[in-house]
Amino acid sequence: MADVITRFAPSPTGLLHLGHAYSALIGWRAARAAGGRFLLRIEDIDRGRCRDEFVAAITEDLTWLGIDWDGAVRRQSEHFDDYMAALDTLVDRELIYPCFCTRAAIKAEIAGADAAPHGPDGPLYPGTCRALPDDERYWRMSSESYALRLDMAKAVALTGPLSWEEDGKGMIAADPSSAGDVVLARKDTPTSYHLAVTVDDALQGVTLVTRGEDLFAATHIHRLLQALLELPTPLYRNHKLLTDADGKRFAKRDKALTLRDLRAAGRSPDEVLAMIEAG
Ligand code: GLU
């Protein structure tokens, strides 16, 4: 495959663990094997949870492990304008509406409903703010905080059936409706994970997205956003998650398995790579 561009896109909310290293290696090896480019992107839109010290640790730990990247590191927090431009396109297409609901109000509404539809992340947003009259929208927007949601039914009707190629598995039919009216800009952040990741993968020319299969469900939404924003669709490889000897996936809570701790315990990069291969 010519011009392979892959990326590793961690959120700096903690130290990298073996699972991250596994994921980074898959992207890095795919790029290096093809003579392509491997990019590092820091997904730090959540300013409350992300820390600069973890950004520094990510670059240091990857370097220690022997993983290098091409070009400058892209930090999402420096590119809110790009995400807002994409959002404007969707607003112009009348696919976005403001949502004033608090989490508690959404929960209460779902609890009171006879049958609340569920998606991969739990009960779907019940659509409370979808049909608000325009005048109510305007006055509430001037005095209340709000998120921006995608009108999923309208969006899906516009694009028609979509699919993407999952490496080794063939074409997957996208089913974004099962996620409901997803949030594309949060009350406290002018974008969301789904929007920022879709825009960045396109802007950075990523041709192969390698990431954990826990994000497989999100790919349905990303495919829809690509169609709505007229962006190219990369090849996806949502890979298996690295698990420990008991079959439990490595997560941030497994503190002993951060790269930092393994290094402090005297493990060499080669030993850590061997642990990853064995996992
Ligand atoms: N930032 C996401 C994470 O840390 C990964 C996003 C992606 O690879 O699409 O889990």
C-alpha cells in the first residue's frame, strides 16, 4: 500500500500502560513496514482531565521504547478552530441542535420512559431538545449553557447506507443510528471526541486507523461524520485489546504496568516489547 499514514492518538489523562504501547506499536509497525508515516496526536480536548505532565511522559515513554514519529505532534487543544469549522458545516446543513439537558435531567427522563432505547454506550438520549420551538431555543441559548447534538435521523436520511473497510474483515455496514443523537460539542468544550478524531484523521491524511476494538462502535459514528463532512474514509484496524494472563484487559488502573513503572523496576525496552508480544 503506497503512502501509508498511521497514527497513535492517546489522551494525556494518565501514564501509558502496556495496552497503549501495544496499540502504538501496531500503528508504528504498519507505517514503518510500508515506508509510510507514523503520526503522534495528543487528544487533549478535555482540559479538566488532561495534564501537560502526561503529554511529556507520553513522548518520553514512546521514545524510550524505540517508537519514533514523523513531523510535529498535533495537540487537539490547539486546533479548536478546525473542529468549529466542521461543526459550522453541519449547522449550515441544519443537522445540529442545542441541547440544554443536564445529565440528571436525561437520567430522570429515561427512568420515567416505558421503553428507553439503548445503544452501545447505554440508554440513548431521549430527544428532549430536538423539537424545541425556535424562539425557545434562541432565548435559552442566550442564558443557559448547552451542548450541540447531531440530529441522527436527519443525518442518516441524508447520507443513505454507508460502510467502511475493516482490515482483514472486509466491508462493515455502518449503523450510526444505534448511537442516537450524539454530542458533537460539549457544554464546556467546543467539540467532542467523535468530531475531533474524524476531522483530524482527515486533515492529517491518515490512511489506516489502528486503535483498540473498544472504539469499534465509535467507527460507525466517524463513518457518518466523514460522509456529512465530505471527508475520505481511511482503512480501519480496530485491534484486539492486550490482556493480562487472566484475560483481563490492561487499563490505567493497573498502575504496576505503566511503562514508567516497568522502567523504574529495571525492565529494558526489549523486555517490555517481549511482554507485549506475549500478551
Ligand atoms: N484518544 C483516544 C484514547 O485515548 C483514542 C482515539 C482513537 O484512536 O481514535 O483512547
